[in-house]
Amino acid sequence: MSTIHATHATPATPAATAPLSTGLVALLAGAAGLSVASLYYSQPMLGVLGPDIGASERAVGGIPMLTQLGYALGIGLLAPLGDRYDRRRIIVIKAGLLALALLVAGAAPSVGWLLAASLAIGLTATLAQDVVPAAATLAPEAHRGKVVGTVMTGLLGGILLSRVVSGFVAEHFGWRVVFIAAALSIVAVGAAVWRGLPRFRPTTQLGYGALLGSLAKLWRRHPALRRAAWAQGLLSVGFSAFWSTLAVMLHGAPFHLGSAAAGAFGLAGAAGALAAPLAGRLADRSGPAHVTRLGAGLVSVSFASMALLPLLPPAAQLWALGLAALGFDLGIQATLVAHQTIVYGIEPGARSRLNAVLFVGVFVGMAAGAALGSLALAQWGWAGVTALATASGLTALSVRWRTPD
């Protein structure tokens, strides 16, 4: 911890040259993972949460949709502030607001309160998107892919393990305990960031309106940014369609499984998250564009393999689902790390805004995937979800195919 404390008094410079301490990288990875996990705690609990508060399946389906939509709005409206103000202060403020939103969700007396809290959780969980540009700013250029990959391991592990934890806790202690425990974890994140993260100098003096206006200018100016946002957003459609419908599908025939079983599928995805640093190193060595094509191809194959599930007995279907989850999570995570490596190299002084544009695309895709996945499951069953996810992966692959960046 001595290395972390030594950097506390001096604002971070835009381009770091010294290697980061292991403790600081671990702090960034943990902060990213615990904050973004708040978006996904509800998904494995939907099968038990609805009946407990007397909400319909349609109303409960709005919980993950509003969470993802709030995250997309928060990235567009709040994440650009990281270029204008000290990122450390922004992270701490958001941590306090996120903890409050999680407590409201845990105490919600009706689905209306829970829906409002879900939107607030999405808005404030964007502190994860302040953490990742902070890591890119602190990292030496030669090792930026590796550092971003390591922090993304924490972030993506938080996404995937959140389902495991929330499914287990909800089944044994109740869904409200999940939100309360999550709030306490975010309070710890805020305290650790305030103590351990260095301050950051602003890289622009633009006012808020001009800062938001510059997002459109960055979008028009950089084709590489547009390709990254489109491709990652399309992959997110399939990712969200799978995870937002899995618990409902497993709750019905022929499986009749509870929230813990649905959450356990996150273990397969979490194994894929461990490959994020490897994807970063590969991006440093052979170029991130190559990694994006490999990742999108793996996603497409993994989603397409789920079309074979009806040919298998129920027990084998569960194993096949787990393998598919491992494959597409690995592909999506590798592609995301590569896209971030591309985007962070465009304009170092605009990293928060570039990151905002990229992740608005990601979480608009997430929100669309949650809505379209629920519709596909209701109208065409699991085959409809599989078709939607496969089509999203193949379209993303077509965006990345033969691109120079």
C-alpha cells in the first residue's frame, strides 16, 4: 500500500510512464467489478422477485431493461465529466449515490419503487466507466492493453459472478439481502478509492454543454470509434438477450430450476473473464483489430451452437448451455478489451468521452437485448433467443471484417 499512498498527493499526469503497483491495479479492478455488478444482481432473482412483490412477468422484465438504460444514459451524460474534473472525486460521489440507490431497491415496497431504483442504479453504476479510463491514463503506453485487460477482468468478473452470488443469496436469504449487501460493498469501494487513488488533472476546460457536444464531434471525426461502438453494441444485444432470459427459461419446463441454478451459469462466464488480460497482451503484440475479429467469430459460433440444444436430453442441455456461455463470454470480453485499446489510443485527452461513446453503444445494445430477448422468448421460445443472439454476433463480425484499425 505504500506505493499507492505515495501517489496520493500528486495529480496524475495524462501520460504515465512508470509501471503501476500491483495494489493500485487491484484497487481499480475491484472498484470496477463491484460497481458494475450492481447492474446484474437482479437478473437471476427475477423468477422469485416478481411473485414476492406481486408483479407480473412484464413488469419484472422492466427491471433489467431500466437498469441497462440508466447505465447508457449515465455514460452519455455523466462519464464525460471525467475529462473535466478530478476522476477520483467523481468516483467517490457516484459510489455514495449508488449505495443509496441499492438501499432503496432493497427496501422497495412495490415494483414501482424497484423500477425507479433500478434506473438510479444504472445511472450511478457508471463509476465503473470512470475507473477504466483512470487505469488507461495511469498505465504506460507500452503496457496499456495489459493494464486495461486486468482491470476489465475485475469489471467482467463482477458482471458474471454477480449472478452467482445474487442467485445463491436470494434463494437462501431473500432478494432484499442481495441489494443491502451490495450497498455495503459500494460504501467500501468509495472509501478505498478516496484513500488509495491519486488525483487526476482535468484535460479540458469545456463547459458541460460543450463537453457533451464534443461527443458528436468525436463520433464524426473517428471512423475507428464508430466501428468499435457498433460492433460492441451488437455483441451486447446477444449477451443481454441470453442473460436476461436465462432465469425465466430455466424456471419453466423441463428444468424447473431456481435462482441459484440460473446464477451458477455465471461461473462459466467468469472463467472466460480470466482471459481478458491475455486479450490485452495479444492486442499489445499483434494489434487489437485482429483480436476483435477473433472474439466476434467466437461469439457467433457459441451462440449458434445453442440451436442444437433441443436435440439433447435436459441434463446435456445444461452442460451445453454452460459451454456456450463460456465461449461467448470469452469472445465478448476479448473483443471489448481490444476495442478499448483502439479507442483509448485515438485522443488521450478525451479518453473519458471516447469511453462514453463506446459504452453508450454497449449499453444501448444491452437494453435492446433485454427487451428483444424477453419478446423473443415469449413469442418463439428459446429458439427465438438463440436466433437473435446469433444474428447479433454475425452482424458484429461483419462490421469488424477487413477493417484497418
